[in-house]
Amino acid sequence: MTRDQIIGTRQALVTQLPVTGEILRGSLFERTVRHPSGCTICAGGGGHRLWVLTISYAGGRTRQFSLRREQREQVDEVRRWLGNYHKLKEALEDIGELNHALLRPDGAAPRRARKNP
């Protein structure tokens, strides 16, 4: 790829970035909560299904946010925000790789990764 092609590809990626405040890092999953006693639904073997957003931090800390099952639009919103985060992260990685290529001298091939003997 020529320098101009790299710059053009990079600019195309930049224009596709989700420029928005609607970005969220974490994982969304559905789980079932069962009360230890006093709940007829749980006593019957059922349980209460809910969506949980889990976010991990440095040092092994984790936060969990329960989303209300009856607020389906909230789950959809969280999914959209998570998708925006992943699109942005992927685009940033691609832009970084293109910038690495720009730092190489013209015509220089990328170096192969060394294998440990």
C-alpha cells in the first residue's frame, strides 16, 4: 500500500467512527436470581430472570448493574452502547496499524514476528 492509500484508508476509518457519548464498556448477560426463602416463585424452582451489566476494573474489581426486565428499551440501549464501544475500539486498532505502516520507510516491508526457539 502506498503512503497516499494508507492515509486515504485511515481517513475513511476516521469518518466512520461512532462520535457519540453513547459508549459503554462491559459485558451484558442474563441471569436467574433465586431468593433463599419466602418467595413462592423461587420455592417452585423458578427464579427471577434479569439482565446484568458487568464491568471489570484494574486490580480485579468488578461492578455489576442490574437492569430492569420490564424496561426492554434499557437493555436495547445498553446493547447499542456496547456495540458502539466495540466498533470504536476496533477502528482505533485499525488506525493504529495504519499509522505504524506510515512510520516505516517507503517500500519497507513489515518485520515478521520472531519465534522463540
